[in-house]
Amino acid sequence: MLEDIKVRCGCIAVGEVQCDKCRKFIENGERYLLNYDEQENTQRLCIDCCLECGYLIHEEEKGKQITTFLSYD
């Protein structure tokens, strides 16, 4: 059962980080998603690719717009 678990971590770019899907460079301070799969492979996705894949949502909380990475499907 544990081998089916995928982990997603919302991160902030420090240094040179490149999106593994669109190959765009993610600038310092920008948010990106780090995916770990069952084989411990990692994938870095920029905000645009996260939106396209459905890993990111925009919500309103306490009158403010927030962006949240989804931690599961």
C-alpha cells in the first residue's frame, strides 16, 4: 500500500530551478511544485504547468486570493 503514495511539496525557488515539463527557468522567489513518485523520481513543475495538470487551485480565504498546491489527486 505504501508504494502507491505520491508526495507533492510546494517549494520556493532558490538558485537555478527549471520546470521539467515546459523547460522554463523558475526565478528566485517563485513557487513551484516538487513531485516524488513511487520510484523516488522527482519532477519540478512551474505554476503554469501545475495549473494545466490540475495540481494547483486558486481559493479565497478571509477575503484574500490564495494559491494552494493540491497534496493528492
